[in-house]
Amino acid sequence: MMRAALASTGSDLRFQRPSFIATPPVNDGARPITQDDEAVRPFLKWVGGKRAILPALSAHAPRAFRRYHEPFVGGGALFFHLSRLGSLPHGAALSDNNERLVRAYKGVRDRVEDVIRHVGSYPHDKTFYLEMRDRPVDSFSDAEVAAWLIYVNRTEYNGLYHVNQQNRFNVPFGDYENPRICDPENLRACSRALSRADIRCEPFDVVAERAERGDFVYFDPPYVPLSSTSSFTSYTASGFGLSHQQKLVAVARSLKARGVHVLLSNSSAPLVRELYKDGFSTHEVRVARSVNSRGDGRGKIVELLMK
Ligand SMILES: C[S@@+](CC[C@H](N)C(=O)[O-])C[C@H]1O[C@@H](n2cnc3c(N)ncnc32)[C@H](O)[C@@H]1O
């Protein structure tokens, strides 16, 4: 399974107002979701991270919704963006099928000071990285899993998440000059943003049982490889093949039929256009990608949003 990313960290004390929970609903149609007024950013760099297309995602998000669901949460770029805007007064349900990632989210939500203490004590050093990479992380606490994942994510090569057949993390050391490994203020901001989130390790289709009329579900699955047509069968580096993509369309369609707001992102492969041609509107966005991307001379590729 290959997962990874592009993103950043950051901090802003303005987010520390005491009343995140009491924030009045601003996504009620009175205010468009474009105002970047609080700094809380993903605490991981994740492949396919959506920071680059946040303006387009915001433009296509519903103006009013109840609970927010993100069943392929990865780095959670849209979740943190909506949190920053105070647009999640009804809470959120975040899930992914990567158990270490999910445990890291729980660690940051529930034990952020422990996470900060651990990450802050890890040196930027190749020998230490190689030792960390091999630690039996699945027997650790959620806070230690979070610290482990943040550390390897910030110091490894290209922000990739790649494990071998034994689920052993095997990305080489990144050798970056001075990576920002620990950002305590942003981690605390992430913890506050996650404080009202239900976080689960589960396959994406479970959202169909949970989402209710008026909720908003954002699906950001592993993308269909760019060259894929209907003759594409199953293999992808992510393990997310044609049958998964077809199931995703079916889940999204049934949610729409029940009055749930749905937004999906995917590549601009011919297969994606075909899968979503009935019952969805499709919108193109141009995005700069540095991982698994095909340049077009200007370093940008076209991705698709469906709703
Ligand atoms: C493209 S990434 C999501 C990126 C994320 N939106 C962000 O902004 O960083 C896709 C995610 O889907 C997860 N995933 C892959 N197959 C899945 C499945 N069958 N069910 C749930 N999650 C899955 C991966 O672990 C990965 O975190």
C-alpha cells in the first residue's frame, strides 16, 4: 500500500479562543467558506493532500450542512480547513482504513501533551530515524503512535507512507536540512479541532450507514491512475481498484438520493469521467502536484470534483 503527501505545519495563537465548541455556526449561508481566519493545519503531510485545492473544495462545499464526514481522511486538509472557519458546529466523523493513521488522530485528540513531549524529544538523525522506523509501533499507546508517525512523516523521503508485506514501514531517510518535526502550537490547535470528532478505523462504505439527510460527506479516495479507461481492471499501488471505485460511486449515489450533500475528488482519468457521467456534475480543477503527477509543461495537472 502506498500512501504519502504534500503539506505543512503552522501555528496561530488566535485559534486558542476558549470557545471552539461554542463557535456559532457560520456555514449557514450567511458567509461563504473562503475566509482563512484561523490557523490550524494538517499535522501530517499525506499523499494527495488537498491543501492545493482547498479554494475549489470550499467553492463546491454546501453552504449549509449538519454533520461533516470524511471517510478517507488522510491528512484531513478539508476537515482542518472547515474547523478553522468554525464551519463544523455539528461535529465531524473522520475515518480511514490505515489503523496507524487513525490511532495517530486519536493520540493527538486525546493526549496531545504526551505527543508533543515524545516528538519534541526525537533528534533529527539518520541512525535514530532507522531505529524509529523499525520500532514495533502497533504495541504502543495512541500518543506514541502519533509521535512515531509525525516523526517519520517529517523526516522520511518525500513524506511517503509505504509499508512492506509485514506492515513494516520502509521509506528511506529524507536527509532534509532542517525539517520542522515538532510544532506544539499547531498540534494543540489540531487537538482542539479534533475534540468533537468521532474517529474510526473502518472502510469508506460504512459512512453510508451513518450519514443522515443534511450531512456533508467529502470523499477523497486513492485516485484512479491517470491513464485508466474502462479496460482498467484492479491493480493499483494503493490497493484501491476498479471494484472499489465502482462501489464508491454507488455509495455516493445512494447518499445523494437520501438528501446527503456529497463531494468527491479524483483524477481526470477517462474512467472517472465515465463512472460519474450519470447523476453527478463534474468540475475540473488545475493543481500543482509533486508526487505521482504528470506535468503538462506548467507543472499542473487537471483533477476532477464531483457532486
Ligand atoms: C488521497 S488520501 C486522502 C487525502 C486527504 N483527503 C488529505 O487531504 O490529506 C486517501 C486515503 O484513503 C485511505 N484509504 C484507502 N483505501 C481505503 C478504504 N477502502 N477505506 C477507507 N480508507 C481508505 C488511505 O489510507 C488514505 O489515507
